[in-house]
Amino acid sequence: MSGEKDLEQLKKEAAAKAKAEALARRKAKEAGESAPPPAPKPTPEEAPAPAANAGDADDLAKKKAAAAAKAKAAALAKKKREGIADEEAPAEETPVQTAETTPAEDSDDLAKKKAAAVAKAKAAAAAKRKAMELAGGAAPVEETTSQPADDADDLAKKKAAAVAKAKAAAAAKRKAMEIAGGDTATPEDAPAGDDAKAAAAAKAKVSGADTADAGGDDEKAKAIAAAKAKAKAAAAAKAKAAAGGKTGAAAEPAAEVKPSVNQPYLDKYVKVIAEHLGPDVLEDSYINKLSKDVPTLVAKHDTYFKVAQFLKYNELLGFDYLSELHGTDFVTHMEVYVHLYSYKNRQSVALKVKIDRDEPTIESLQPLWAGANWPECEAYDLLGINFKGHPDLHRIMLGEDWVGHPLRKDYEQYDVEV
């Protein structure tokens, strides 16, 4: 309320002074006109000119006084709102137009006052915005009434561009760290960090928008390139370390491989065979990791049937069931694989024998296990392995006039239509 009273008081005082000045000029003019000899009688068109000029002067003086008072009051009210101390002289001491001032000079002074008021308002707004930025707050979005709308739009666009650029840079950095396998911020922490970086970048962008030049862009580009190079080097170092760790981790299990649960059974079979048939009847023995850790015995070509017979009739072994028999072409040689099972001991064993590929002949196990009949015929049909002692060895899939054995690696198709 005190501000409104001061404004009204200023208006009244300005109007009173303007009236007093107009009255003084009118009296001075009348006194000046009465002293010299009477002038010629003016024409009808020229007669009302003095009165009109006096009225125009009064109106101009009133308008100037009202405009000056209005500008002063607006500036004072704005200063009070912003908390800025008024360092100017009181309104009563403001000089007024003299009687001798011409209308052109009055208009120039009025324009100057208006320009000064606008500049002062802009400076006050800039000072307030800078103070809020230093205090850690966001710059005010609204601008003063005297500031053009284009400045506000440009400022908002600069802020938005700076924030978007900062967020994009943060997202790219986080993605690069994720690809490199580095530790990134948690989803809850990441947005806060991005907003802080974006706000800082926006402040820096806005504060230096008017003074930025090509040198600043170069420095920024260099900083980005350095950051990228550093992140790439860190990722490479981490990947190298991880590779070394994986190699070490893979080597440790290899060194600490536990023996198979079937190893005792394999040792038992080898020991019994060696005691009864001698240590030279087996070519090799191992646990087949690719086939459920089955204990595997590799017999020599001339001891194949003897070892098979011992596996069936020995009381400690007793492999009375043949579950599988098949042949395989390994290009350098052929191999017959036999899988046996003991119902009494509930144990399995695999018996293998290598044979010559050019003359694939081996003893038949059909006399020991009747289940070897058809599997041996199949191996004969598809691979051409001859089983000596088989009672009825013949083709069971292809005709007797079929040329070649389809599962051999060197098989060539005879009938092009098949």
C-alpha cells in the first residue's frame, strides 16, 4: 500500500509542477507581448495559433510528466519486489523540463529515459538470475515485462539443448561401460547423476552462451576424445584381465579333475583279466567321458574273442547280456564296438577292437551272445566287415547284388537314380 501511495503522490506533484510551469510560461509570454509596439493584425488563419501552441505545450508537458512518473514508479516497484536497494535520488529531486526546452529536445529526453529504464530493468533481471545460479537454484523462467520475448525463447532453447546434450553424453558413456563389462551406476542412481550433470552443463552453457567461441568447442571435443580413449583403454585392460582369469579358472578344474565313480570297476576288470589271461591281451583301457563314464577295454585283434569269452563266463565279471554291437569307419582303420551288461553285478563294460580297413575281418560273437546275430549282419551289409564263425552272415537291408557298402567313407554311389 505504501508503494501505491508514493506513486499517487509522485503523480500529483508532477502534475502540479507541470501546471505551474505552463502557467509561468503563459504569463511570461503575455508580459513579453504587451511590452513591444502592437503587431499587425493577424489573419483569421493565424489568429488562433498562439492559443493552440500554448495548449499543445501544456498537453506535451502533462504527457511527459505522466510518462516519467509512470516509468519511475514501475522501476521503484520492481526494485522493491526484487529486494534491490534504490540508489537513485528521490523523486522530488528529479529535474523537470525548463520553459525554454523545445518540443524536439523534450521528446529526445523522454526516449532516453525510457531506454535507460529498459536497460536498468534488464540489468536487474540479469543480476537476479546470476545470484540465483550462484546460490544453486535454477534460473527464473519468466522474464521482465520490458525484456523482449525473443530473448526468453532463445534462453529456453539453449537450456533445453544443453540438457539434452548432457543427457545423451551420459547415456553414451554408460552404454560404453556396459559393453566393456565395467561397473555402472544402478538404475536408481543413474537418473540423478544424469540430471546433475545436465544441470551443470546447462548452467555452464547458459552463462557462457554470449562469450563462447570456437576455442571452447575445440576444448570440449578434445575432452570427449580423451574420455573415449580412456574408457577404451580401461575396457581393453579389463577384458585382458578377465581372459587371464578365465584361463586360470579353466586350468584349475583341469588340474583338480575328480576320478570317475566307475574307475574302481575298470581297475577290477583290468586286474582280473591280467591275472587270468596275461597283461598283454589288452591294448588300452579307459573311462569313456563321452559315453556316461562307461569302463572301456580295447582288446588286440588276436585276443578279441578270448577277452569277450572271459568277460561272459568269469564268475567275478559275468557279463551275460550283449546290448549293442556296431562298426565304424575311421578312414585309417575300422572298429567294432560291443556294449555288455552284467545283471548279477549291475555293471556295464564296453569292448572295442581295431581291424584292418582293407581286409576287415574279425571273429563273430554270435556263438557267445545270440543277440550279436543281426548287428553283425548289419555291420557286414553297411561296412563290409566279415565276422568269422557267424552261422548266417548276409545283407539285411540291401540286396545281395548291391555294389559297395554305404557307410564306408570311400563309398561311391553306383546307381545315379538312388
